[in-house]
Amino acid sequence: MNQQHVQELEDINPSRKDADIELNDNELEPGTERLERRVKWKLDLFILPLISLGRTDLGNAKISGMEEELNLSPAAYSLAANCFVIGYILFQLPGTLLLRIIGPQWQFGGAMIMWGMLTAVSVKVTSAAQLQGMRLTIGAAEAFVQGSVFYLSFWYTYRELATRGSIVHACNALAGAFNGLIAYGISKNLEGHNDWHAWRWIFLIEGLIPIGASVLVMAFLPGTPQTVRFGFKKEEIDFAVQRSINSHNDPEGKLEMKKIYLPLMDVHFWLMAVMASAGQFCTSSLSNFLPSIIRGFGYSTVNSQLMTVLVYTCAFVGVLLFARIADRTNARGFTLAVSSSISAIGYALLIGLTNDKARLAATCLVAFGAYPHIVLVLSWMAMSITGYTKRGAAIAMINMISTAFAIAGNTIYSDPPFYKKGNAAALGFEVLCAVSAITTSLYFRRQNVIKRREKYSERANGLRMKTIYEIGDKHPDFFYTS
């Protein structure tokens, strides 16, 4: 749909909001609708299974003999978790902005090989310092496979982005559950085998899996709509390219160094950074300390690993549910506020309850509400900023800022077995996230009102002389989604 059509929509119904979304949501002719279904089916088939990757599993390794064998204090373990985060932060910006230059299939596949090899090599560590060094390099490698929402924005319309991003993110949660099952099986059957404690087997097996999967990624993952060849007919490629352009993707996709800092000038970037930081604080600390938290409920080490499956399953359901609600209703801020509120209730119950089963249920509630945050924020950010460099830099910098708060989360969870200090901090972050979501939604609505009021002004007409790729969301015909 061209900009004139967008303007016509505004003239017909001035109360309509989010014209940028309508651009992706227009009715199609029957033949075109069949073509779109076919293209989306192929995209879902080729993309989603290949980028749905889980992170390496430090939490289950900790309670599977690593803590005792390496003589890890709570501070040393927190430092190991934080070293991963530091490596991740340092390489997040190049890991996102180089995506189109290197090629998604080569970058993701190569990073998976490195991440898998480094995880497998971790079986040889003999001290806390060696573990911390390995976690730093693993974090750096994983930074190059975490640009999934940015990559998805090349292919999917705004109305599809959160749902597809949620499938990837939910599979990460499901991978956490799968890791729990692997750890449970290893602890039951391989403890002491080859004179290794179970944690070494966990690292070896979970390192080999991404190495094997990398072959599939490099062979079958599509690059960009402009470069894809395998598996798509010409009319499907042309349609995919048009869908990408409709979502304000620059067909050229050049890296422009002068635009990297531009997101830092936007109010909504910082509001979303607050929301993402709250999400990272909660999910990172939950991921790293979940087995230890559950063990504090009175479960054995082996059963603690099994119980993590239940918590991650709740996270899996929450991610899919809230993202689908966001895409169907287009109420991005309200959906995020609701998920934050549910997680806040879970943290409040964790702090106040003493019954072990009730606290396990509260942990499930936390995971159900907290895990959707990241994908909801990143997909909202992707549809609020245009252009390859600015959009990529915004997503990368939000990941960097929010991941820095994961360090705080990993550090503050230092009072086992109840971790009341960490849970209280997480509760505060969830409340802040809910308030920020509503504030961002109101801010976007206000900006849209101003754009509509001034859409025929001299200034707006002057701005229309430039393309949306040049001035991004400041363009008078671009409207925010609230």
C-alpha cells in the first residue's frame, strides 16, 4: 500500500490509529491471499524451526556437582553467570548490525558452531576462574545468534512479528524445559560415568546439539527477501520483497555508521529500554537460579531439575499467549502491562508464602508473566523505528542495556534458599515495567494526534520530500502503534 492510500485511510476515519500497521493489514484479492498464505507457510517452515535456539544451561550444571567440584561460592557462581552477560553485551551491536552483511544463515550457523564448541570444551574446566573465562567467550558467541527479532522483521509484517518472535522465544523457554529433562536423565544415568560428575556430561551433550543444528541452519535458512533463491518461486520472492518494503525495510539495507546513535535521541527508545531491562532482570535471574530456587522448596537435586520443566512450560505458554494477544488486538502497551502485573503477583506470593507447593505455583506464575516481556518489547521496538541501521541499532542497544541489568539480577540473588532480596527487586522491576508500558502507549497516542493535526502543514509537506528510510519514524505519514 502506498503512502497516498495511507493518507486516504486517515481522511476516511481520522480516529483510526496506527496507520503503519494498517499498511500491513489491508484486504487482499483472493489470488493474492492464496499467494500470501503460501509465502507465510514457507517462511514459517524454513525460518522458525532453524532460529529457535536455547541458551547453554548453567543453572542445572550448578546443582549437578559443579558447585562442589569447583568449590564455587555464591559470589563465584554469580560472577560466572555475569561473565556470560558481559561477553554478550560487548558483541551485541556488531552481532546485530552485521547480520545482513555476513548473511543470516552464515552468521547464525557459524556462531552456533562456536557456541557449541566452547560449551563442549567447558567439560575440561577445573576452577572457578576457568569457568568464568569460558562463560565470557560463550556469551560473545551467543551474541551473534540473538538478532532473531531483527531478522524476522526482514520477512514478517508488523501484525505477524510478535507472534513469530514469540514462537522463537517460546522455543527458548521450551529448550530450558528440555535442558531440565536432559539434566534429569544425565543425573540419573551418567553421574560418575567415565569418572565425570553429571555437570560435565551436561556441558558436553548440550554443546554438541548446536554444532549439529548449525549444518541445517547454513543449508536451509533464507537470507533476506532480496537474496533468497532456494525453496521459493519468483512470484513468491517478489511478494516477500513487497511485504518487507511494506514493513519499512530499506531494500538496500546498507549499514550507515552515522545513524547508529540515533535511537538514543528518541524518548520511546528509553521507555522501551526500561521495559526490556525489567524483563531481562527477571528472566535472566530466573534462568540461572531456577534449579537452586526450586531446590530451596525442599526438592532433591534430581527432582529440582525435573520441576524446572513445569516452570519453563508455563513460560512457553505465556510467551505464545501474550504475543498472540498483542498481534490480534494491536494493544501492545496494555498487553505488556498485563503480563508484568501477573509476574508481579507471582513475585509477591514468592516473598509472602512459606508453603513449598504454593511457592512453586508462584514461580510458575512469575515465568508465565515475565518471559513474554522481551519479545513483546523487541517486536514493538521493531515496528516503532524504521531503516536497517537505526532499527538494528535500536534492537541491539536495547538488548545491551537490558542485558546489563541481568548482571544486577544475577548478583542480587545471593541469599539462598528463599532469595527474598532478589524477588523483592524483581517485583519492583515488574511494577516499573507495567507503568512504563502504559506511559509508552500514551506517548505514542499523543505523537499520533500531533502528526494527524499537522499532516497538511508546511513542515509536514517539506518532510515528505524525503523518504521514510531517510527520516524514519519522524516522517509525517508514519504512525506509531500503541
